[in-house]
Amino acid sequence: MTRSTLLPAVATILAIAANPSPAQGQQLTEAGDAVVLMTTYVDGRTVHDVVTRTARTAWTPVFPKLPGSDSGAGEPPVTAIKYRRVLGDDGNVTVGVSVLRGQAHEKEQPVATVVVERGTPVMVDALRGVGVAPVTLRLTSLSPTTLYPPTVLNRTAGLDVVSIEVLQEPNPRYEVTVRNLSSQPALNFHVVAYRGDRRALSGNQGHRDASPVVAPKGTYSFVLDPSRQMRSNSGEWAPASHDSIEIAAVLWEDGTIEGDPEPMAAALGLYIGRAAQLARAIAVLKAVRRFENPQRARLALQGQIERLSIEPDTAVLATARERLRRLETIDERQVIGAVRTGMVSTRSGVLDDLRETPDDDIGFQRRLADLVALYEKWQIRFDGR
């Protein structure tokens, strides 16, 4: 049995966001191991996020800009604010703030890193430099709570939810286990959690390299975060239970889809975008001939990867249309968006891998060869989806 965490809505495996709040998919912990970070915008909106000792990131497209602000010469517009948050041993929270630029969030620009202490609000005034109104960060307490198990809905015949366990340690959450009743592997499946009849959380379960997520007749477990936070009588914050969860769709290895085709079409589009961008990245990495100065070679490679377009060309779009032509109800714009998301996330992943290459020439050369071999294996897998 394998374990994973439900990817939050608008994550790299492409989930359809049911709520634009950046609080989606945030992990909750007991009061002693977590605090609530309150982010207040100049329009009066306040968002509450639970922060633990495990670093988590979230982004929001909802934020006030400064009057008359622009993107700057040659820069795409700021379309989101991204936060990276982690609770330290001293009880303070370190928050890294950056902005995402472009409609596909193709460029991330760091803005500030601040430490928020209890009782001392922090204003992130550095956002003014990118045309965004400052935000104020402050801490409050998280109230301990016990979750109740949700009911199960299922739009597939091949997957079965065999158990939902309410976990308290180290933090309140659900562990959901599904069984594959089919004779073929499941590549990806979509989960929706509801509070009443409202979507509270949604996301896809799938691997970065498009390998099967549930083997035939096998089981797979994933972590499902609670629903939104609710204010308790003491003024602290506590998580809320889900009323129901739904296995909304599954993508099988042979390309067939059970349930809602929309999130699975998005997953297929993501795979197509990743394959296309991996081909470009592999060509860049293979063109490197000299390793005498790994630091200089790394910088040169990073520059070339950063310049890779995140726009699908005609051939890539033709591939997407061909693979998805049987899904007549799918919005082509959504699929194109998924392809673009795959290209963006792949470019970011390659850049992250390059940043971790060794500084010595032999280690750098070996790591580069390993990356090429890994990417070629992934590309073959993506092309077969």
C-alpha cells in the first residue's frame, strides 16, 4: 500500500479549484504544534491559514493592486501572491512572500522573507515595489478538534473506497484508502470533498512521472486535509469535518475514463505539456559539451531553460486535440490551459534540479547525465498517455 497527500486545488497535477482562497489544502495540526496565520489585505479581507512545522506553500489570485501600478518594462503582469510558511521551534512563523507573473504563473519573483511573532503584526511593505498593496500578517491560536468521518460518493466502478480513518497525530486529518478493482493500473483519479453541498476541496491523485498510482487489485492511501477553518468560542480557530467525499473520476492506463471527464482531460493535457517541455529541456542539456566550470555551465543552462517557451506550438496542440477528440464535451481552452500548466511546471522542475547539481566537474557531469536519462524515461511515459 502506498501513501500520498491530496494535492490541493490548483496544484501541479492540475485540480479544478472550487474556492480561490489560498487556504485550500492546508494541513492542520494540534494546538501545540500549529498556529493560525492571519493575512489581512488593504480591502479588509482576512484569510486564515494553519501553519505547522512542515513547510507548505499556497498562492492566491485575489489581492488588491496599487492604483496606477504596471508590470514594469518587459515584465508580465503580477497575477498571484505566493506564500511559503513554516512554524519554527520558537513558535514564530517564517513567511516567504513572492509574486507570480503571467497568466500561467510562468515567472516567480521573490519579494520578502519575514518572521511573524505572536502579538506582533508584520506588514509586508516590500510588495509595493511590484505594484501590489501591502499585506499584514499576524498569529492566533488553533483550537484542538476531533473530525468525524464523511460519507462516500463514487462515480467509478473500478475504484472502491475501503476505509476512511480519522487521524489525530500529529495533526487532525483523514487517511483515505482506495482499492483498484480493475485488472489494469489507474494512472490518476479525482477526489472532491464537500461541506454540505458545497465543494470544499478538490484535487487529483497522480504521480509526477505519470506512472500508475494504483496497481491492479492493489490499494493506495492518501491524506485528505479537513475542510475550512471555523472560529471557536474562545476566538481560536479549528478545522471543520467534511460531510462527504467523492471519487469523481479515474483515468486508466489504456486511456479510458470513468466518471467526470473534465479533470481527467486536464490530467492528459498536463502530460502532453510535460512531454513537450521535457523534449526541449533534454535537447538543451544534451548540447552541453564542456564541464570544466560547473558553476558557469549551470548558470548558462539555467538561462537557456528559463527562456524555454511555455506556449504550446501547433504540433503540441494537434497532439492534444487528437488524444482528446473523443471527449466532445471538453472545453478546448481548458485543455490548452492544462498543456501550458504542464510546460510551466516542467520548466520549473528542471530549474530546481539544476540548482541542486554538484559544484565539482565530475559530480556535475554525472548528475547531468542522470537527469537526461531520467527525463528521457519520463518523456516516453508521457508520450504513451
